[in-house]
Amino acid sequence: MRLFILGLWLFSLPVLADTVSFRNDREGETYYSSRSNKRAMNAAVKKLGEGTIGDAFNEVLKETKKSNLCSFTFNQSLLQKLKDQNPKFKEYEGALFYLRSQNQLDDSTVRILINAHETVTTKVYDKNEDQLRLPSDALTHEILPIIKSFEGRFLRNNCFDDAYKSLYGEIRSVFDKVTSRQLEALFYEAFIQNHIDENLYIRLEQARKNELELKGLTLKAYYQKVSSLRNQYPLRDTEEKSSYVTQKVSKMKLSRRQYLLENYTDMQIVFMGNIIKKLRTRLESPKAEILIYDRNEGVETILLEPMERFRLAIKLLRKEMAYLSLNTFFYGGSPSYLDLMTAAFELGIIPASELDELVGIEEIWNPKKTFWQKARVWVTTFGTVATILIPPPYGFIPALALVVIEYTAGNEKNANEEDPTSLF
């Protein structure tokens, strides 16, 4: 009997190993909480019902394999199942917002699926050939065979977004300064010369109009990245969520978590999170000391006071952040304090309660306030002047508040004036 059960378990391993899930395990209130998005969600639920959308989604998940993850085919399968229930159903994005509201998807997955849906629903109109401008004859002659080989070389074993990005990259290798208008002309030229059929021409033109080559993560890349992070840093509580990471990034149409996952590799995120982990360890350490050795191996021990430990930890933080730009994994990029905190939460290093408490102190995020104006709010929030002068060894929120204040105030010169009575 035991061998029979063991055999069943071993038999089920390949199936379990290929189970796909996009369940939200980090994000609090969704980034897609606008009134228009809520109206779209309500319209989708009204047309089909909550159970129908959820059941269709679960069926598609069961049919989806990790090795074949693709936002375009996923959308096609899910939309078809929804239309099987109601042939007139058109509120697909609303269905995605509903699945997000139930935490079956997170915002990053929703963004990827919406990008794919917007691409395939973009209308392509007839062209006025007189307005199309091809590159030089030599370049056109070299690029057309690349477009002709799209299905055989790029699309055969890849999702359409990956295939299009590869096509675009190869065209750029031939003509680095190719413009969108020239791509438009090249795709049309390939079509009228019968290098590609009408269906493929429309798909390429839809991708060009939506600048698919500039879109961040593909569904497969996103899933692999998050899976890698969860394997390295298993979450202590998958129900712990923070609305800090779904706040909008200034001057961008994406949330902090979406920005983190689209712009940094899993290795970079681990590096960033570990910097905050070391900051926390230093701030919570009950003792720090400096050892000075003389030529006779004699030792002078200097014990650091709480304020000195605090300032040392902050200086080490700035130093390590500066070194990140020199790290070969970052290619000269310089993550911000906010990126580091988002990375730390993604890895479970900072709990949601601390991040959300920090977000609640609205005044420190005001870009029009100076450092010391924000610091007065900090003092009021955390109790006493001693909090800003000598933060408690076990106070992590005040420390995070300080780095946010320095980051948003843009006035570190006044913030870092030297105290002659303090080593650091």
C-alpha cells in the first residue's frame, strides 16, 4: 500500500512541477483602482458573473505549461472560453481587473496581459503608398529577407512578443537608426512583395504601433523572475501585502513593484534587498565598536554611541548604494532608496506593516518641503526631538523615514552637517 501511494506521488510530480500560478502574494490595493477600471470590471461581471470568469481562468491555468507561457496565447484561450459563455462578451480587460480583485492575478501580470490584448485589438488601416518612406535601397534589400524569415526563424518556437523583439533587434543590427515610420514602410513592402501574408502583416503592424519592442517583461520572463526570487527567498507569509508597492512611480504609468520587476533582474533585486537587510542588522545591533591596533598589536577599543551607530549605518548605506553603480551586474545603473525598499519587501526582508506605516507619513513625501521641514514632521510623528537626534537602536521606521526624507528633499548637504561631538 505504501509503495502504491509513493508511486502515485512520484507519478504526480511532473504534473505538480508544471503547475502555473499568477496569484498575488505581495500587492495590497491594486494600481488599477481607477473609476474607469472599476466600471469595466463591473461590466464584465454583469455580463458573465463572477463564477464564470473564475472558472474560465482556472481552466486556462490548468492547460498552461511553464515552458509555453505566452501572454498572447493565454489571452486568446481565456477570451475564447469567456465568449463560449457569452458570444457578445467584449469586456476582456474588465475580466482581468476582476481576477486582480480576487488576487488570482497581480498587477504585473495584468499589465503584461493588457499590453498583449491592446496589441491584437489595435486597428490597422489601409496605407497611402505615397506617404510611406523606405530606407535606402541597399538597406531595404538587406532588411526584407529578415522580415520574410520572421515565422520560420523567430516565431516558430517563441511567443509573438519575444519573436517581435528579436526581429526588431536584428533589423536594428542592420540599420541602427531605423524609425517607426520606416518600419511601417518596410512591413508594407514585405507584404506587397508577398514575403509575408496579410495576417502576419497586420500582426507586425499592430506590434509596431504599440511599440512592442519597448514593453518590459514578457509573461514567461516575469514568471521565471518571480519564481527565482521565491525559490531563493521563500515568503514567511504569502498573505502579507503592502499598498506601498502599488503606488504610482512619478512621471511613469506603472507602480513601484511593476517598475522594480521590469527594470531589474532577479540577481539585482537580491543585491538591492540585501543592502536593506544589512542596514537593518546594523541599526538593530546593540553594540558597535572600532578596534585600533598599534605596532605592538595593542588594541584600543572605541565603543560607538547610539547616534554614532546610526550615522555609521546610514553612511555605509550610501557607500553601498554608490558601489552598486560600479557592480558589473548593474551596468552603471544607480537604484534609488525607494527601489531598494521595494526590493527588500519583494524578498520579505521588510514587513508590510513597516512599509505601510512609512507611506502613511504623507508629509515626508512632499517634494516641496525641505529636509528640516520634513524632519519636524518626523519628530512630531515619532515623539521627541531625541528621535531625530538619537534614533533608538531598535527603531527601523525612523531610519527608513530619514533615507526617504533625504531622497525626496534633495537637500542632503544640510542633512549631513558634521557634528564635532560625534565620530559619524
